[in-house]
Amino acid sequence: YFPLSVQLRINTWSGSVSLASTRVGSGWLRLTHGDDFLQDRSCSPPRTTASNVPGTLSSQDVAILTYPKYSTSSSHHDSSGTVYYGNIKNRFVNATMFTMENQRRDFCAQPCPPSLPSLQPSAIYSELDFNDHREIRLMKIFRRQGESIACQLWTANLDEKPQYCAVSYTWGPSTNEEAERGVTNEPTHRIFCNSHALLITENLYNFLVRAAENPDLASRSMWIDILCIDQHNDSERAEQVELMASIYESANFVLAWLGEEDNSTERSFGLIKHLASLSDDELKSITPGRLACENALHLLGPCGGISSWNSLARFLQRNYFNRVWIIQEITLAKVRLAICGKHKIPWDYIVKVSKFLMISSWTRCFSPGGVFAAVVSHPSKHALPNLVEANRRTIAKDESKALLYTLIRARRFVASDPRDKIYALLGVIAKSTSGKNKLSPVYGKRSVAETYTLAAIQILKDSDDLLLLLQAEGDAFRTIDALPSWVPDWSCSRTVGLGVTGYTRFSASGNVPRSLCIDEKSKTLAVMGTKLDDIVMNSESKQDLLLRKPFPRLLAMICALPLPYHTSQPPLEVLWRSLITDTAGEEKAHPAPPAYGNAFLSWFHTRLDEIAQHVDKSLLSKVHKILSQDVDSLGKIVLQDAHQDMTEAEEYETLFSHSPNLRPFLTRNLFFGIGSESLHEQDSIWIIAGSRIPLILRAAGSRTYEIVGGSYVHGFMGGQALKLCKPFEAIELI
């Protein structure tokens, strides 16, 4: 229904009839005749004033407003004094006026924002009925030449299946360059909403301008969060956040607004379209080292030049791609279309290219320190569209772990409100989270730390393992104060852990079931565990190696490894397997195929050559001696698998780069492993009942520990520690 409260003045002006400002609901309308705007010219006093106007009309009603006769010039006499208002639909009002000659004049109402100061949102938004949880607001955009953007809001019920498109976008700057120019997520651009002035962000304003100029978009009803939700009403925000999934799921299609175009947009879209048209086998033949080959030139044509790849790298750095809300908005959409400036492309094309870049050697080129380092920020975003798509498969497989798996994949995404790192995902996994009060969106009253702690408790209660604890990574990955060490800080957007979502390939605690007691009041956990060993050495991080920094401490650790290791493997095999968690290949085989040992040798020799001038020569000599001893055994392994294609060094570095925020370590008993960058010497390695991988703990008191993170310890990932360690004992995690 469209509430209609009309006050219409009919004046005479130079022998013609002029319709003055007309008030409809709380909005002002300006009347036009064809393409011409009829000025609001006043006659003092007005000849007549309308009254007794109907109150509420439906979209199909035709209201006939009859006025007393009024005087006009001699050339125009109105014998009926009747004005017809009809076809009230989509917030447009069409007016038809008949003069004495029965000459029909059509008047189309358009928004006319008066010169008003910015008002409080309460003046713009009518109250939504919280008793009807399916009620939302929709909007339509208007713009007349030389005038500001204006929009009209009205309420709709999702159960009535309204036709609309939902817009997915980022509130803040769309690119790093915009941020450097001073663009922020603060509202700076004025529009008129329901005839009241309202400030919005520059990125959204750019979209509204583009949409108003596009006939197809301008004619559509839309849902845009910042406009359709009263952002100053915490209760309404919470209600609408719970409904967000239905809003995007019910939309005819979802528009992903990536921001205003720049000089790289057209070339990047051209390359994306070409890559998306290729088969998987054809894509495998396109590698960084083969771009100039005849096959690549044939497949990509002029789009395959280095300038296009540079443009693609720049395009994939757009801030839209790591916005946490897109996980829900894009996952639930029926039809998805990406728009950047005037350019558009199916979202599925972007997903296919993202997956190709993520699993191929291109991933290093698109990461910090790679070929496109000049345009790639940290962390890189090229893999994120594919991670969004991965959530569909997760939800279909195991709803009980859907929230945690989605949170893990959402690590690298960001939210302006840290609580939205939880709330933005609830709609995607509504079946497994519905009705759980600990997860219900609460803004204002509930702190970020409380939000994350309640979510962690709920996840532990819903599961039979300790996978959640493996996402807590110590001080280096925390920005929120007052969090227990066992609660992951989801606001940290750095990749944590071993780069494995579910760790199902490992079973460090064997078949020992989880023993867990949660004290919600003290926010502590009681678990059963047994200590494997203490850390006595740690080295540079994997990220340091990727950034081509010297790594003398890692070389010293290699020299300290026993020959052979307790698994009967030579030191270099222990090293290369540990650095990639002994997992490799398209099927993520564990243990990794032996051919990767040869790839490691090629990669490691290159790295040694790069740091030769920055490392003690005697240390380098010892490492080369170990290399010469191990090459024979590694070579024999490779020869036994000679029928397999030899893996290039860049493929090993691609695997190595998937979990960059880890640090190698050595224990007192010379066990080699990798764990969180936060680990210190004297931290201890524990096997915890119900945990698939060993945990690094830091003593905080008698049998009381803080979690530092998960770890890979070579030779102890399949339950082998249970034969060496003491019986399990009760410990407390704080």
C-alpha cells in the first residue's frame, strides 16, 4: 500500500494551468508535463485549495479528486474542475488533467528534494513491524539532469514475493588508490531519501549515479542495506541482519558493485572473459613462464600480454573481494552479476579465474613478493572469490561444522564492525544456527570479545572435536582485548594455522575421544592432554622466506637435525615434507608424492644462492654437505617415480606459500615441526584428547596453560606420540 496524503494547489499563470508542489506521504513531488518541468510558480492567493483527499490507495486504485470551479484566463475555462490521479505504482504518480476542451494532459510525478538541512534518520524511516519478521524496505532511484540523486523508500513483505535486485558493495573506498586520496567509509555525499537530506559514502554514491543513468537499473526496485535499514536503530539492525539471508535469497538477482572503474578495468575484464572460456586442461598450459609460448598466445590472443595480467592483479586487489558480507550475499544469490563502473561480467567468470590462480603457480605472482608486488597488497585477495564458492560445498557436506568451516574460510575477509565476522555468516548456515541465542545478533550491548566467546562456546557444544582451538594463534594474531586464549580472534584477517580447513588427514591423538568441560563463568576449558616435548629452537617464518629474506636460523636447525631422523628419513626430506605439512598434489595427498622432493631441491638451491652473500660461510658449507649426502637418497626416490611428470620448483613454492604465517621449530628431543608465528622457545607441544593435530601451549600456572596455536610435528601426526608419552592428565586452558 502507498499512503497518499495530497495537498494540491491549482493556480493560473499566463493563461495556462500549473500544478504546484504536491505532498505525498512524507515526500515532496514535482510535476512535469512530458519532458518539461513545470515550475512551482505561485499565485497569491491561490484560486482554490483541494480538500477531502483519499487516505490510502493500492497500486491499482484510481483516485478522482474533484475541486471547486476556479477562474482562468478567457482562453481557458475548466468546466469540470476534475483532476485524475491514477496508476499509483512503484512510487510513481501519474496525474491526468482535463481542461474545458477535454484536451488531455499527462503529468508524471518525480521526486523534488527541497532545500532542507540533514535530518535525523527517524524522519526518513517509518517503523518496521517487528511482529512480521519478513518486512523490509525497498527503494527506487531517481535523478533529473542537473539535480541530486534522490530515492524513495517503501515497505514490502518478502512473503508477497516482491520483484527487486539486491546490491552487494563495500561501504568504504573500492580501491587502495581511493583510500590514499582520502576516501573513507564515512558518509560525505548528499542524496535525498524520502525527500530528506541524507549523507552516504562515496562508493555507494558512485553506484547510485551509475544506476540512475542506466535505464534497466533505474527502472528496478532495489534493496541496499545502508539505505533500507535504519543504521541508527540497533534493534532494527539486529532484526534485519537475521533476515539478510532471505533478502538476498529472494532477490531476482544480486548486483556486486566493485566500485568505479579505473584504467585497468577494461583490460582485466577482457582477460577474465578469455580465461573463463578455456577448459581446465587449457588453463593448465598457461603458466607465468610460458606466456610467450605459441599455445598461450593462441589461447589468449592480445589479452595475454603482461599489461593485461598487471591489470588483473590490480583488479583483484579491490576491497570488495575481502568484504565479509559478500560470503552471504554472493553465496545465496540466484543470479550474480559483477559491475565495475560501466563494465559488467558474470560473477561465475571471476570465480573460475580465482580458482585457477589459487591452485596454480600463478598464486605466487599474485601474492606479496611476487611478480606483481607493485600492485598487490598484503594479504592478497585473488583466492577469495573461490573461497566464497567453497562454502556451498561445505554446507552441503556437513551442516554441524558449517559455521566453523565458514569462519575459517572467512579469516581473510574484513568487516567494519568486528562482530559482523560472526553475524555476516549466520544466514548462509541458518539451518545449523537457528534458535541459538549465543549466536543471535546483538549490537550495542554485546562487546566484540563477548560475541566471539559466546560463538566459541556454541561451536564447542555443537561439535565432538577440538577443531575450534586450532584457530587460536597467540598474540601475533590478536587485536581484541579480553579474549581467552582458546577463543579465536576472528577480527584478525591474516591466514592462520596449517592452511588446512578440517585437518581430517591427521589424527595426532589417535582414537582418543574428546574430554571437555566448559566453565562459562570463568571462561576456561578443562581438557585431557599429554606433553610431547618442549621447543628449544625456532627459525625465521615462512613469510620471511617468501619475501626473500635470509634464513640463518633455519639453516642452523637443519644442521642440528639427527641423521637419520627418528622416522629413518634424511634431514632434507624431513624439512621439505614438514614445510608443506607433507601434503601435495591435486588431490592433496598425504603423505606428499616423493617427486616433490626433487622440486624442493631445485627450489632450495635457488634460495641458497640468493642468500649466499648474507649468511655465514661455514654454516652454508655445512648445509651444502648435508645436501650432497641427501641428494642420492632423494634422487633414488625420484627415479622410482620417473613415470610421473617432474614438478617444477615454482610448484613447490606454490605449496609452501599456502600457509605463510608459520614458523619452523625444533624440540629438546630433536623433533622438527612448524607452528604459529607466536611460538617461543620453552613453549611445549601437547597431544590433546580429541585434537587432530598437536597444540602449542604456554605455561600460565600449575597445570594451567594458554593456547599458542596448532602445529605439525613430523612423525607424530598419526597417533605415534601415544606410544612415547605419559598417560593423559587434566589441564586447564585460560
